[in-house]
Amino acid sequence: MCLAVPGRVLEVEDRDGTRMATVDFGGVVKEVCLEYLPDLKPGEYAVVHVGFALQRLDEESARRTLELFETLGMLQEEFGDPWETAAEAAGGERPVPDGAAGEVQR
């Protein structure tokens, strides 16, 4: 499923004539196209769908929505486990976080 997820703009830049932003989705950072919201600025929030910022959003609404998505497990479904993704990209195994019991997860 593809969600429209709220995120906070960290940086904005022009890349080969296209306005792009680095956006934080509650700890997951992705690159987003700003062509539909060219005046969006760092610190502002937007609803993002398939890599495009579609609508400006206030901070409180963004936080409530992210909390709800996380509670429902929808952020995990949308973005995956960042540790697992990094381990797969490196060709290794996912480590168990410090203080957790058990062995390395596969």
C-alpha cells in the first residue's frame, strides 16, 4: 500500500531545474520532489505521496498522523525497517539492538 505520509522539510535545493527536498518522516529521511509546492521551506510540513509533496500541513496535524500511522504499523509497512534495509544493502545480517536478548536476526 502507498500512503500519503506527512513529513518535515529539512533542506531544499534545486537539482537540474527541479526543486527537491530532504524530508524527515518521523525518523526516516527521503528525497522528495517539490514541483507541486515550489515555495515549501525548511521547517514546514507537507503530505507526500510517491515522492511528491502534495499539500502543506501544520505541525500538529503532521505529528498526530505520524503517531497514528506508527501505532497502526503503517510506517513500517510503508518504509520498512531501516536496520534491515541497511543490512540487506550491505549484504549482511540485521544486528540486535544493544540491550536486546537473542542472537543476530536474519
